[in-house]
Amino acid sequence: MMVIPAIDLKDGRCVRLRQGDMTRETMYSRDPTAVARQWEALGAPRLHVVDLDGAVNGAPRHMDLVCVMARAVSIPIQVGGGIRSLDSVQAYVSRGIERVVLGTAALEDPSLLAEACERFPDKIFVGVDVKRGHVALRGWTDLSDATPGQVWASLRTCPVAGVIMTEISRDGMLEGPDVAALRHAAEACPVPLIASGGITRVEDIRAIKQLDCRISGVIVGKALYEGTMDLPSALAEAGA
């Protein structure tokens, strides 16, 4: 199981939000590229980068910065946030981004998702952000009527490479993940799932790993920045 450090971008800085609220941020660095190098040096197998401004505004806002980060490290980068057109997917892939995460676009435009998967095989992930049992859209600012179960059903005939599921209520709170919800999601989701939201200590990684289901990785953000988890220990636990 992979442990993937998160780098969230807002106004060109590396930040973390509490429960996805753009007004409740903590800044950790004005140099996200240096942060990317730091996680690589500590053994990260890949990085998860989110363009928060892009997610809210509906189009990438940090594409140039993300691509600078990709050139600065030798490990792969996956990026999400505001990617709602094939042109944006193409732009990222052509500039060396290994995986592209579609959230709002994947749920609101299934034909776009299908075409993206066809044109860019093994590079398209779907971001499923969950709040109170429903899927949130547009940078978590809108709550849709769709449930995760409906999303899993829609993916049964779509060749996506995987899903990133974030439990919004846990994100940035350092309260631990909802392991029961992750078990249910992983058992129902037809493709490999990466868990995100609330992962705080090495013991959380151990608990998720013990589910023995289709969870291929975990994304860790605030815990690494606040020091409740160190990356080498997390990697050792995930690989144990």
C-alpha cells in the first residue's frame, strides 16, 4: 500500500484546509517546489497535488507551478482541482503529469470521463469527495444528490485507473479516518481506491491496511505537516 503526501496549492502557497473550507487555511510554505523535494527525499513514491483555487473556480490556476514541481522531482505526480475539460487533461499529461484526477467533471459529464479514459489510458482517476453521505462538487462548495454507491455503480463500465475518496468531515482535522466507511467503499468500488481524509497516525495506516480490501494507497496531508506522523515510519508501516 502506498503512502502519498499531499500538497495543496492556494495562491501559490502550500496550505492545508480544515474540512475543505477555503477560509480556514494554515500555510506551511511559500515554496511548494521545495516541499515536493522534501517529500521525495524522505522516500515518497509519488505526490498528490491539489489546485484548490482551480477546484473552486472551475479551471486550473496553478498548472505552471504544478509542472515546475513535476520537473523538480523524479517521482510521479498526480494532480486534481478544476480539471473539467479534455484540453486541461491533455495539457497536464503532455507536460509530464502522470495521473489526472477528475472530480466535478467526472460526475457531471460522464461522456467527458469516458473519452478521457479512452484517450489517456491508466492516467485518469476519479475524485469522490463525501460529506454527510453525498458527493460534494466544485471544490467541496456544492453538495450533490449523488451518493458514493451511485458513483461506484457508474464506474462499473468505465475504465478509470482508480478512485480517490476523501471524507470531507475528517479532512484536516487530525481525528483519524472513518475505517468502517472505507471498508464499505472499498468493497463496493469496482476499481482500486485511495483513501484520504483524517489519516493522523501510523496506527491509522495499520488499521486501513488490515481491512485487506482494494485500498491501494492513502493520502496524508496535515499529519505530515503537523508532525503527528513522520513519512519514513508511515512508509515502513504501509510496506510491512
